[in-house]
Amino acid sequence: MENNFFKNIQKIKFEGKESDNPLAYRYYNPDQQVMGKSMRDHFKFAMAYWHSMNDNGADPFGRITNHYPWNQETDALQQAKNRADAAFEFLQIMGFDYFCFHDIDLIAEGSSLAETEKRVAQITSYIKEKQQQTGIKVLWGTANCFSNPVYMNGAITNPDFRVASRAAAQIKIAFDASMELGAENYVFWGGREGYLSLLNTDMKRELDHLGVFFNRMVDYAKEQGFKGNFFIEPKPAEPTKHQYDFDSATVIGFLNQYGLQDHFKLNIEVNHATLAQHTFEHELQVAANAGMLGSIDANRGDNQNGWDTDQFSINLYETIEAMLVFLKSGGLQGGGINFDAKVRRNSTDLEDLFIAHIQGADTFARGLLAAEHILTNTAYTDMLQQRYQSYDGGQGKAFEKGELSIADLYKIGINQGDIPHTSGKQELYESILANSF
């Protein structure tokens, strides 16, 4: 592989935890087996095209700080080709097998949706050639139906059918491109699907429209022979005041209400979980309980900032707890872990992009190893089982099986003597976690 954009950076290798090389993996060893599966297969790490290739460091208070060389061409198609060249260089250096994208991450929007469709088709053909040369795959694709001003009042849930139909057309274009590139999944994130005020919102009608659309997308995917998964990515707010995909529980309720529970899974983002006042592991567990743990957007927020900061994952304790849920639930259903994170505005060297992804991968690898240790070499599993042992037989088991009436429960409850306190041993559980790495 010849590097045109990252000339001074060699392929990132696993060197072990004793290494002091910032451009090497210390914990992520792709071929290492963890509970019967390689790290590569557990994680299916993916680069997020929108942050890693497109982010320029601009924020509401300041102009561009990252002038990436692949984004300097003024011709839209040539710029998109340069960006694709850089993306595939980056992926091969990192040793990642996947990337994910929004439609307009790949190439700039045209002056009309029809022009955008032509552009997307052109860059899709170019990227497909690069896939054939490298074997790199698409974890998932999606459509950006939130940036264009036409979506200021929503996309599919817009009160104007003309906008909703335009969004449907854009999603079809993005889905078709994803299919062409062999995407293993397709994601829906409703950045503008929600409301700013109930005063001018018919919430039920908007949700009904969303339910109808998703059912039609299921039909279309079947017609096209799509074998992958549909994911919905929960987020409580930002950019809207209240989004209809607020959190895992809300999305699962929506899917069940509209008969979509057999066709969708969830893509859980760490920072979105914390914005919903949940923990990352909570959102994973809720999705896993419903059999809908599909994929993960890996990042973190800042406890002192109340918005989606999309920082790279380095919170080890959080990741260990998440990996416990991950392993106990059997891993992800079809998806993988994409680094939906961006380097900071003042991180302007190209090597910063690699260091950030390396630390993200190492954090998840370290968390996975710690979770494996907890499950296989400590008393954790037995402790958790013993805490619920009263339901493993007798009356407790009968209750679980639905065999006891309210009258039965009344008799049991009123006739038993004093109930002794049973410690939850929370500090012991935390000690096991703290000593797992």
C-alpha cells in the first residue's frame, strides 16, 4: 500500500501493554481469542466517515482548524475521490475492516436531490472499486436528513408531505448506495424527528407517519433482497428539544406499537445514553433484554458539558461494565463498534487521528479482557446467581412461571415471619470490577 496522505505513519501493530509507542496497540490484538471469539470478530471496529474524514474543527464559536489535505479540492467529485483515498489509507493503516457513512459524507450535496443522487452514484462506483482492491467493508450506511434547511421542521415526521416525501426519496438513495457497497446494516437516526413545542405539534400523527414509513422500508428492503439489519439510534434531544427516539426503552416501545419489533434492532451511542440521563451499560442492557442489541457508536461525553461532545472512549470503568453486558448477552446482533468520535478542535496533526482511534480500540479491548476475567475468574457470576436464588425453586419459581395468584401471594406474604436484611454487597461487586485489570 502506498500512502499519499499519511506518508509518515506505518501500519499500526499490536505491541503489548509494555509498549510506550503511541502509534501501536497495547491491548487490541485482533487475533486474540476472548471467550471463544477473536477480538476482531467481537468488535468489527469501524471508522465513522463523518468525523474522521469530514470534521474540520469548526464550532459555533470558531472557524475551521483542521484543514485536511483530502478536502481542499474545489471540484465536488474529485474532492470526494480524494477523501475516499484518504479513508481507505487510514483504514488499512489502522487494520480496521469496516467504515460507516451518511450519504453526504461521501460527497457534497448537489443543488437538487436529483443532482445529489447522481453524485452519490458516481462516488459509490469509485468506493466499490476500492473495496474490491482492499476487502474493506461497510458496517452500515445512513442518510443525513437533518442538516439541509428543508428539514428544519423534521424529515419523515415533517407536517408538510412534500418534505416527508423528499426525505423518503433521500433515504431510498442512501439505502440503495449502501446496498451497492454491500453494507451489512442500515441505520436510521432521526436528528429532526421530534418537536420543539407541542403547541404546534400533532405528536400522534407524526409518530404514525414514522411507523408507516418504517414498515414501507421493511417492504422495500425485502424487495431488494437486503439480508442485513435495520437499526435505530436513540437520542433524547439535540438538535430537537425532544426526539422521538429518546432512549432504548422509548424506541423498543415504538417498534412494538407499530409491529416492527422483528425487523429492527438498536444502535446504542455512549454519549446519547448519558444525555438521556442513563448509563451506557443501562442502554445496552435494555436493548439486550429485548433481543435488540444490534450495534454500538463508541464515544464519550463530558460531565461538565450538556451536549454531544463526541470524544473518544477512554473511560475504562464504564467500558468494563458495558463489556459485561456485551459478553453476557452474547455480543452484538449483526453490528459492530464504530468510533463516532472526533479529535478535539485543537488537535491538528494527522497523527492525532490515529492516536485517538488507537486509544479507543485499546479501551474496548481492555474492557473486554477485564469483563472476561470477571466472568471466568472471579466469584461475580455465582454471587449474582445467589442473589436471586429464592426464585430458583419452590414458591419463588412458581411465581416466575406465573403459577401464583394474587390470593396465593397474599397468603405467603402475610404469614411469613420477620425478613432478615440481605446485603446487596455493592462494594464487593465494585471491588471485583476495580481489581479486574
